[in-house]
Amino acid sequence: MRLLALLVLAATLMPLPCAALTLDLQRRDPTTGAVNLRPEKVDPKRVGVIAVDVWNYHWCKTATMRVDAIVPRINKALNAARELGMTVMLCPSDVVDNYVGYPQREAVFALPQIAVPNVINVTCPPVPDAGGCACGRERCAGNYGWDSMHPGLRIGDEDLMPDTQAEVYAICQKFGLTHLIYVGFHTQVCLLGKPMGLRAMKSTGLECVLARDMTDAHPGYDPSQNFTPDLNTEQVVEHFEKHLAPTIHLQSELAKLGKWDVEWVGDPVRITPWGTPMRPHLFEQPITVTLTTPLQPDAQIRYTLDGSKPTPASALYTKPLVLEDTARLRVTAFLAGRAVCVESEGSFARMDPLPPLPDVAIGDLQPLRNVGFGHTYGGTVRYSGETKPPQKDRSNHGHELKINRQTYRVGIGVHAPCALMYELKPNYKRFVALVGADEHVVSISNGSNLAMYPSVVFKVFIDGKEAAASPVMRVLSPAWRFNVRIPEGARIISLATMNAGDGSREDFADWANAGFVVRQ
């Protein structure tokens, strides 16, 4: 009996064998596009999962939010992959060296250096490239602002962070990997072109597979042609299937092994263009907003435009929305009355017409109060770091005033938080200005690691009451326009530049063409 009990105890302590993984590999005929499915059985321990460029920022605000939308799905898949004994590799390419000191990165350097074979000459026709911006007519300007992986992406203790073809190949040799499953962004650029990407690793003879439900293309958007980021991704995935590699639906593969709860709700409704309160979409002319649920095609999308919570009784989305004014969009998708997507929010701000130039520039006036980023003692400011007092007709760094790729001759350059207070003269009728985050940061290495940080709010107070305010302004956003009527008898105007609630790092800001109009 004692021996039997010991045998039973030993059996309970033994690790369970990993379930065999049968991948439904999907390819397409290069000419007809016909789908061809082929099952392939593989030991999960022979499989690596590579997450490419799951960054915390992109110069396109919509692309940034589409990464944000898919990260919960990727997290769920990577957790399952780890449980199945797969090797997980996180590859943020450009910013991988920001992870020095992480054991997941340092462990890669301890691997033996192995010559990388060129087993297959991988050729692929040009992939559809829609330009990388999904914001439509108000196109975002490029910069290299990302500085890490998405903060929501879980880094496992046993994960690895390779960056080159040789590093990935060394990992594959160490763990006996034969198959690599790719997730991540932006498919036709990063997954295809990076040295740890799919094409590079396929050339070594490894079986490389794209997870079509956990990738997103370098996007584009043209609602007049019904061209959306989701359609762009579909086209790129089909191109891979025809010319480069098979794909799988990773959720379905994991569900077959009991590693995916089909009732899980984690995918948001996708909004295009996707402005947010911290990075709003600014527009002049009416814009077309598209809502999609590519992973829940049968769901009903319900939305509100007044900031209220959407319910199954809210307005039903049947075609793209045309917004003519500032709006706070909230949207959820339902199936049989049950929410099948998490709620999404879109922030859109309509800009007023361009104001006239001032007759009296604020730079020519002596402020009643002038405080900035630093410590204040008895009215004297000790400015922080490289910050200076407000600068006349120059940025706070001493360069040209520059907002959204346009330079201005007249204005004030500050660093948030900052306040300038002026006496109002009886002949001042309006206060006018063009305001935005200063773009000096972009002039250095195209904003590498820093362009994501400037975020400022501009406010105008007259006699202590808020008269006007901007949305959150980011680097390379269009200049916000102030044209504020000054009430008769008003005494004081205060121009406040605030951080947006996320700290003051790189919050250099410009009040361009700022001053007073004296004519009626």
C-alpha cells in the first residue's frame, strides 16, 4: 500500500505531456487566390512565437491605437504559448537597446554564435503599402517617437529579446525550434523587412507562419474608396499567403487545445481615424469616421456622440459617420444583447477658422506676471534644467517658433507649466494666437525616443474665468486657433500653458502670432 501511494504521488508530481499542436496552415494560389488549407502536426516545444514591434507609440495616432487594441489579444496568446512550452521572443527592434539590463535581453548574448545558413532564396513581389497613416485627409507627420514596447505587453520571466537574424537562429538551435509563429506590427514593413522578421528567418530553413488574427498592416485610409486599415491588413495577409508564408488563426489553434476561452471579451471596436483625449484628432473640414469589428463580424455596433455610455439601445452603426463638429464618440459592439467588444472612445475637435494677425503682439508688452517651469521663491523663478523664461519671437530653446512644420516670426516660446498675465487696454477687442507643441525635438534624430512626450494644453483666462482652451496638443499636430472676444471693461488676461496630466517632459510650447486685435 505504501509503495502504491508513493507511485500515485509521483504520478501527480510528474509534468503532464504537452498536447500535440495541429496547425491549420492557410495558403492561397498565387494566381487565383483560392484558399488551400493543410494541417501540420508539431510539438509545441518546437515552436517559437515572435512578437515584432509591439511599440508604445507611432507617429500615426490611429496606428498607435490599433496596436493598443490588439495587445490584450497578444497577451492572451503569449500566456497560452508559455503554458504549452513554446519559446516566446519579444522583438522591439529600434528600441531593443532600451532593455539593457533586462535578463530577457542579456541572456541572448550568452548564446553561442552560430553561422546562419541560407537554405532558401526567399523572393516576394512588392507588398501593398498604404503609406503608414490611417488618419485620412488630416495625415499625421512622421517621427520616431516610440521608446519601448507597449506598457500593457506582459514580459515573461523566461522570454527572450533577440534583435538580429543570428540571435533568433541561435535561440532556435538552443531550443530545437523548427517553427516560428509571428505576431505583431506593421506587417508589410516590420514583420517582412526586419532582420528578425519572417522573410529573414524563412531563408534559414525554418517553417515561418503568420498569425493573421494578431497582426496589423502599416495602415492607410480612404473612406471615399471604402479603403480601411482592416481592408489593408486583409490585403497584406493575402499577399503573404500567396507569395511568402502560410497563416494561422492563432485564437482558433489555441482554442482547440483548451487554451482560449471563446467567451472572452477583450477586443475593442476599432475607430478610424482614432483620436483620443490625450491625442485628439483635429480637423477643419467634415471628416468620415469608420467603425469596425473585424474579429466579431456579426456584431451590432452601437455608439453615442455626446460622451454617454453606449447600450444595446444606442444608435446603430450602419455606415461611416460624418462628423462636422467637435465630438466625443463612445462605441461598443453587441451580439444578442451581450457586449462582445470592450468599449472604445474617440476624441475629435473641430478647429475654428484662422484668426487675423494681431495688431499688438504680446512679445512687445511687459507681463504683469511671468512664471514658468521651475521653483518660485518670492516671485523669482529658478527655471528647471534647460528651460528658460518665456522667449520673445523664439522657441524656449532659442530656435524658430515652429508648429506642424510651419515657422512663425512672432510669438512667445515657453515650457509648460507657464503663465503669462497682461493688463487689458480698452481698445483691445480680441485675443488671437496659433498654439502648439514646439517641434525642436523632431529636428534631432527625427524625434527618436522623445517625440511621444510633448503634450500640452493652452488656456485663456479673462479676469480669472476661463474664456477658451485647446485640446491636448502633441508634437506635429495642427496649430490650435484662438480668437477670443474680450468683454468690455475686462482688466486682466492670463495665458496658461499646462502639461496634459502626464508630466512635463519635453513640454516646450509656442504661442505663435499671439496678441491683440484693436479694430472692431
